[in-house]
Amino acid sequence: MNGPSKLTRRDRWQRSPADQGYILLFTLGVLAVISVLVLSMALTLRLDAQLVAKEKTRLQDEYALKGAVQYAVARLNLTALAQSQLAGKPPDPITRRKLWFPGEGPYAMQFAGAQMNVHLQDAGVLPDANLLTEQEWQRLFVELGVSNVEEAGAVAKAVVATKFRIARNMGSLGFSSVRELVNIQSLPLHVATGKGAQGRFGMPDLLVVGSELKQLDINRSPLVLFKVLGGFSDSQLSNLQLLRSRGPIAPTEGPKILAGSPAKLMSGSSDLLSVKIHFDRESDSVGGLMVFALLKLENNAYKLIDQLIAQKY
């Protein structure tokens, strides 16, 4: 009795057409899976590379803006030193072109290989966020795009509660920086960079933290703040806008315009300066980064007391 015969190499390769079809399908399936995996890996690597490049650009812009703030402080201190040496005399035209003056500009500068615009204004024309009442917060959020008064009231209540919690824990007035304010979890993102009645506003455009001031300048404060702090109606705001369009309003007219309003009228100037810097790029017309900084003048020199890197809107 013979045992099972061994298959030759030729026998092993001589399969039925059905067997060969299964092998072909299996091979094609494996190749398809490998192709999908390879393409997925290539796409993932490409996306990762794009994200890394985007994050690299963002970090470079952040460092550039922070450096630009320090450069702006140096330029302003140069102006303060020059004014001190001039003892009240106006600088000659050539010297004046080299100096930066609060309330003037905007100034253009080249920094870190990028063109930037610098806006300077007296920070005393903006209220300290820690001094706003719940009702004033509610008005502000309505102007920043909250859909209805009830929702604005709820957000205002949450912000005031957060401020009191911080004040109780830290033994302070409340918020220690604009960053701490705009990053409140209960604050919707569109509120922090919302659209106000007079154009696009974000909270850093309208508020500061640390000035301990709450007042309005009849010529320089953003118009929307006359609604928030002064309770102005739309008609009152339109009248004020019309008066401003005709030129600077005389100081003696300020009390008349604010008559019956709870807002305090600012007189003179403060020792605080608000600095806003953004890139001068066509691609940054929407998006990009900008920086808000708060400076204080002490002993004839400016020092940085607050800073926020924000998305351009």
C-alpha cells in the first residue's frame, strides 16, 4: 500500500481557476489596504507639517509683538527724556520726527523683519474693568453682540461673580490682567471680540485692567462707552457723534453733554498709556495677531504693567 504521494512544485502551482481568482482578490485587497495606509500616513504627515508650520509662524509673531512692545516703550521713554531736557520747549521739526507722542500717530515701524503699526492713546479714556457695575457689564455685552438683554444679563452676572471670587481669594480689586478677563470660561468668544454698534470692537479696545479709573473723555473715549457708562440713548449718541465730527468739543461743553448722566467726566490726561500694535500685512486683514499693552509713567519713564496677545478681528 503506497502512502500519500508528495506534490511536486509543478502540482503546487497548478491550481484551479477559482483558487487562482481567490488568491488574486486577496492580493489586491492587501495592496488596497497598504495603499490606503500609505496615503493616510502621507496625508497625516502633510497635515502635521502644516500645523507645525502654522504654529511656528504664530509663535514667531507672538515673540515679534512682545519685542515690539518693548521697542515702543523704549521709543516713548526717549520722547519723555527729550521733553525733560527741552524743559517744556517744543522740539525742532527734525527731532520731532524721531519721537513718538501719546495721542498722535499711528506710527509705522519695521521690527523683526515685519512692518507694524503702533496706536497710542491715553488709557484714562477707558474704564478699569474692575470698576464696572453689573448693569454696565450688561450694556457692554449688548453692544458687543449678545443676542438679547436676558443673555447679556446672565453673562454680566457671571463676570461680576468671577471678579468677586478673584478679589476674595487674592485680596485685590478683582481681575489682575486683561488676559484673565477675556479668558473667563463663561464668556462667549464672540463677546470678547464682538461687533459693537460703532464698528468692530473687542473688550481690550474698550477696557483696561489696573488703572483704577472710571471716566469718560468727551472727545477721546469710544462712543459706545457713553452708552455703557453714561446710559446714553441712540439719539444722544448720534448728537455726540455729530458734535465730534465738527471738531474738538470745548471742555466747558462736556458737563452740559453729560448732564444727568452717572458717568464721570475726565479732565486733563492720565499717567497711563494704551498701546495697540498689529502687523501691516494684507494677509492679516482678517485674522492674524495683535498686542494690547498698558503702560504707566513713573519718574518720567514708562513701564509695562499689562499685556495681551489677541487674535485680530
